[in-house]
Amino acid sequence: MFSEFLQYLFTGTTIGATYALIALGFTLIYNASHVINFAQGEFVMIGGMTTVALTGMGMPMIVAVVLAVILASVLGLALQRLAIAPAKQADVVTLIIITIGASIFIRGIAQVVWGKEYHSMPNFSATQSLEVFGAVLNSQSLWVFGIGAVLVVALVLFFTKTLSGKAILATSMNKEAARLVGIRTQVVLMLAFMVSAFLGSVAGIVVAPITFTSYDIGIILGLKGFVAAAIGGLGSGVGAIVGGLALGIVEAMAAGYISSDYKDAVAFSMILLVLFFMPRGLFGAKVVERV
Amino acid sequence: MVRRIGKYAAAVATGLMMLSAQASEPIKIGSFVSATGPASFLGDPELKTLEMYVEKINDEGGVLGRDLELVHYDDGGSASSARNFASRLIRSDQVDIIVGGSTTGTTMAAVPLIQQARIPFISMAGAVKITTPVKKWVFKTPQSDRMAAERILRDMKDRGITKIGLISGTGGFGSSGRAQTLEAAEQMGVEVLADVTYGGSDTDMTAQLTDIRNTEGVEAVLNFGFGQGPAIVTRNYADLGMELPFYQSHGVASDSFLDLAGSSAEGLRLPASPLLVPDSLPEGDPQKEVVQDYKAEYEAHYDSKVSTFGAYAYDGLNLAVRAIEKAGSTDPEAVRKALENIEGYVGVTGEFNMSPDDHNGLNVDSFRILEVQNGKWTLIN
């Protein structure tokens, strides 16, 4: 009984940690520009697929991973420069639609370049799974937790200790004021897109050995990441992490205890419930409307 | 001057063509396949096979002294365009027989039209409902999922297994397979103790497998599904350290499944066409030569790996040719009768014995049970 519960918990936290990383990417861009970047899932896909393609060409894993992350970050930058920046006068809804267009475009290119098949990636370390109180923990799950934790700590340090991080925070709080004190908000936006593409691609790479990867994996992972961000309260870093983990665990429990048919339904009704009782999400900022 | 010569030449050429056309008008074989789109992994090898063998048959003198002409359309996997193309094949191309329909969806969309137009139709899609109940003008070459379920259960019983756990995809293939497995299990006296499913885009099936593992008395696990899902199930199965005998369906009988599942596929069994193991068929197996020839010819011609799905087209075309030869004409009713009475045609998929009550003609034995040993398909029986 307990081992069963533990098994669902392991499964849930592994996929939940991935959702959390993707949700953080959503949060970052939302904070900097109030845009919900629906191309976030494509960064996840680019991370996994590039790594698979490069290792397939005989490159060592570590080099492939680094190149894939760099490619995704450059893509994030290019997305901001080429698609978002030229339309800066447009309102937020238009920008969101642009990101949807960009995601379809990136997915199309990926389909042409890499084909439609699913690809597998080996685990990062020896494939031996651990046994904990009768439940099995995939060694790759440890990598997911570890890398997720390191990234979160790094992000916290980035935002509290570095000038660039503080500039992003300042821009998210008040764009006009930030510009007045000399912060170049366009650069901040580029930085936000780059960092969130980086987070997405890392998520895509660490989870690929568990879920496989293909040109269209970004659709569902991106959507789940968005749900996680919305549950946590769009714009809150802690919320993204808690939302991601909660979503993953609830999904796994639903699949195990109820039926996998309801897994996605449970996930998506969670967002309804949370938003119904807490319209700003679990950790959303209180908004005071000034009259 | 030049223009006048051109004109004469054109007139002469047309005259010659008309003469030869009168001598032997080609037999028109119509086809609609899903050469592009989500089902292109089916339609692409099917179309390639049809094109290659129509050419080969013509080089060898054609059928009844007439050439074959392949008229084909790409339905892109969409049922409504399949219906439109079937209608065009019948009305404007006026084909003599149709070999086509890569998926159950495209096949079933075209069936009503074809029944009405009274043209023999050989489908290349899997579901049991295509030929059950029997439709007068509709035939098909692949085995049904029912046969796959029966073949798997028989192999289990041979190993003394009577209590199983079932995990299936919720897509069309998986859910039809699940229904057929449950029915067949009841008939054959096998108990399905656990019955769980997973969605098409699910990325982790550990929870469902844990469910099965914790069910008292399960002696083997069967996964009925298609695409990447079964590969994830296979990996999770190995990660969980489950040691019960593990079966997959014919839906993943391809080398790309082995690539995805890697070493975790070791020891699993599934029913498949002998095309996966052409060289390990015993001498004297009637299918050995056909299978080896098809594989060699296809791979030499296209420089890509042969697939089970192309074999459905190979058998479809050969059944059509055989029926037309037997009928001695392309009269639809005569060809249909001849198709219905084909006996002992040994194809790549199996040995076909058609009858008025059986428009598929294959039996359960046409599935071979394969086991993954050292990362390769190995013939068990």
C-alpha cells in the first residue's frame, strides 16, 4: 500500500519537476513583458531533439547537451528579436498570438529537419534503478531532481545577487520607472527570453530519456507547463515550482488510484478549481486597482 | 516547316497509340493510400510496393496479355478525401479493381461507395470490422486484431499462463485491441485480472504498471498499443523490475520499436509477420521464398528497409492479379467470384484461403510468435 503510494509520488515528482522548469520559463517572460509565451514548449522540444540529433552524429553526450542548450537560447533570443520586438507597439494579446504562430513555425521546421518519428535518449548514468521501500526510482529521476534544484538555486542567486537579475525584477515591477533609472528594457526582454529558452531546453533534455522525444512533444509539455504556472499564480517563481510539482503528483495519483483516462481531466480541472477560489493562483500577487 | 513535321509526327503517334490501345487496353488498378500525413508510415511503403510490382508484372508480359495501369491518389490519411478519391477512381478513371485504403478510417469511408458501384476492393487496413460481417465487394489482406489477440493468448496458454494483466492505449488501435482481447480471453478461458489504459500522449506509465504489479495472481502482462506508447511501457516495465512474461501486439512489430525500447525489450514476445525474420524461417516453410524475395526486391529497388505494411499491398496486388487471371476477364462479378474462391495463395503476410464467408482468408497461424533475444527478433514458433 505504502510502496504503491511512494511509486506514484516518485513518478509524479519527476514529471512535476519538469513541468516546474517549463512553468518557470513562462513566469520569467510573463514578468518581463506580460506575454504568455506559447512557444515555450518548442524550446523543450529543441533541447531534446537537438541532443538526440547531435549524439546520433557521433558527438559525445555532454557536448551535444551544451550545444543544444546554446541553440535553444539563441532561438529564444531570435524569437524576441525577430518576432516580438518588431511588434512592440502591439498589445499583449497580439504578442501572445505571435508566440503561437512562432511555435507552429518552429514545430514545422523541426518536422521537416528531423522527421516525425520518436527518438530515444540513453539515461545520463548507468541505467540501474534504485529500490526505495518497495518503490522503484529511475536513476534518471535523480538527475531531473538534481538539475532542477541546481537551476532553481541559480535563478534565485541570479535575481538577488546580480545586476542583470535585479534589472529584470525592476522591469517586471514597473517598466516605465525602470527605464527612467537607466535600465534598457529591450535588453532585459531579450535576456528573459534567453533564460526561459534555456530553462525549457534543459527540461526537455533531462526528461527525454524517460519520455522519449519527438518534434511535437512540446505541445503537451508546454500546455502542462502553462497549467502549472497558472495554478501557482502567473508571475510567481515559487508558484511555478509548487504548481509544477502539484500538477505532476496529482496526475500520477489520478492515473494510479482512479484511472489514466481521467489523468488529463484531473489536471485541467485542477486549474479551474484553483482559479475559481483563488483567481490570482496559489501565490499570485494581490492586485490593487487604483481608481 | 518544322511545325508541319511536328504536326504529322503527332498525328502518326496518336494513330499508333490508338492502334495499340485497341489491341490491348491496360487493366486499370485503382488505389488510394495515405502516402503522406500521419499514416504515411503505412501508405508510403504500400504505394512504393504497388508501383514497383506493377512495373515488374508489365515487364514480365502483363496479365491476360494486357498491361497493368496503376491509378493512384494520396488521401493524406483523411477519410473524407479517401471517399472522394474512391469516387473519382470509380466514376472518372473507371478502374477494374481497387487495392487501397491504408487505414481502417479511410477504408470504411470508401466502402459504401464501392459496394454501390460493384467494384472489387482489397483493403490494406487492419480492423476486424472491415470484413466482419462480410461485405460482398470488400476484401482485405492484413490479419485482424482479433487474430493477434488469439495468437498471443494461445502462446500464453502453451506456457501455462491463464491469468493476465492488460494495459492498452486509448487510441483506435489500442481500444479495439483491448475489446478483442477481452472477448477472446473469455472464449479461451483466460482471466484478465487487471485492465488499465494510457492516453496517446502519456509520457510515463509507471503508475498503471504498478497497479498491475500489485494485482494478486497476474502471471503475464499484455500491452496492446501503437506508436511510442508501447516503447515507454516497455521501458517502465524494465525499470520497475517486473519479471512476468511480457507480450506486445503486432502494432509495434518493427525495427524502430527495438531502437526506441532498447535493452528493456529483451525477452518480450509478440505476434508478427515472418517478414521480420525472413532468414530464420525453417527450410520447407511455404512462405520462406516469397518473404525473402519480397524483402530482397524491395530493398534493392528503394534502398530503404522493407516494412510489414508494404507486404499488405504486395499481397493485395497479387490477389487481384490472380483473381483476374482466374476469371479470364475484368468483368467485376467474375473477378469478385474468383477472389472469393482463392485458395492456397501463399503471400508475404500468410497463406490466403478465401471463401464466401471469409473475405480475409488468413488464419491465426499466419502470425508467428517472435521473441526479442540479444536485441534481435527471434522466431519462437
